[in-house]
Amino acid sequence: MIEKSRKQIVQEALPKAISYPAYRQLIDDHAAQETSTGPNQTETLSNYTMLNQRRMKRLDKTTKLQEADVAKINSFKGDVTWLVITESWCGDAAQTMPAMQKIAELSEGIDLKVILRDENLELMDAFLYNGGRSIPKLIVIDNASGEILGDWGPRPSKATQLVNDYKEAHGTLTPEFKQDLQVWYNKDKGQNTVADLIELLH
């Protein structure tokens, strides 16, 4: 059997991707039904989904871009798709996707698409993070050639550093640390995510 390239896997997955507004509607629907995306339906995952729905609703309204960032985004001359692999229960995704959407809204050269991890494991397994199926994962695809220009995720660079430092010191992430991480996200207001993604554009 000939092994598929990442480019092939991405091109096969793209038609299944949905827009950010369609994804937000999907989250709203799951939150209303107290369910979650993905094959595993548990109370924990549905609770995370409801929490994320409120979080994203707030961040969609409150995430602001600095003037310098807007100028950098406006100067982007490419034509790319940002394909984000995620699930409704993912806290890191809820904290970062509104910032992705704000950037994509500003640039005609960025088309933001969303795809679910557990329905697309071949795609996920082509973009593992440290050997794990960590989400969100954003893949940058050149629309003309289909080439993969880069990827990002599952967390902004500063949050990644916090996680790595904590794991090194304690071996595993505790519920307390995960709460602290959400506090960091709330203080950061998406700015680290925006900075990382602008770097990815250029």
C-alpha cells in the first residue's frame, strides 16, 4: 500500500470542513442538548461543551486586535485556508478559535475552516503533537498549490511554555493547573494567539 502524503490527506479532508459560523452553531446546538461532538458522550464532555459555548460567545464579542496587528494582517498577500482540527469539549480551542476568526475576518486571503478530530483521525494522525492527538491544530494550506505551509497548536507559545514547565516539575497536569491555565487565557485575551498566528502568516 502506498502511504498517502500529508498534502493528500488534507485535500481529502477539506471538503468535510465547515465555516466558523457553522461550527459555532454546532456548539450552540450541542450545548442546548447537553451533548458534545465526538463518539464519546459523557456528562464531563457535555459540561465542557456548555462551558466552551459560553466562553466562545464572550470571546467572539470581546477579542480585540491591536492596530499594529491589524496592519500586519492587512499586509498579508497570500491566499490560504486555515484548517482547524477540534472538538466542542476542547478548552484550548474555545480560548483560541475566536482570535483565529478575528484574523480571518480581516483578510480576504485567509479562509478559516473547521473539522472534527474524531471523525477525521487520519488527518489528525498526520499532525500529531509530541505523539498525541492534541487539539486544536491549525494547518495552513496554500489554496493555489495545496501545499502545507505550516501548522500551529494546540496552544499559544506562552501557554505551551507554562504547560511544559509544569509537566517537567510535576510530571502531569493537575485540575488546579488547568484552572490556572484558563485564568492565564482570560488575562491574555487572545493576544499571544494573535501574535503566533501573525508570525505563521509571514
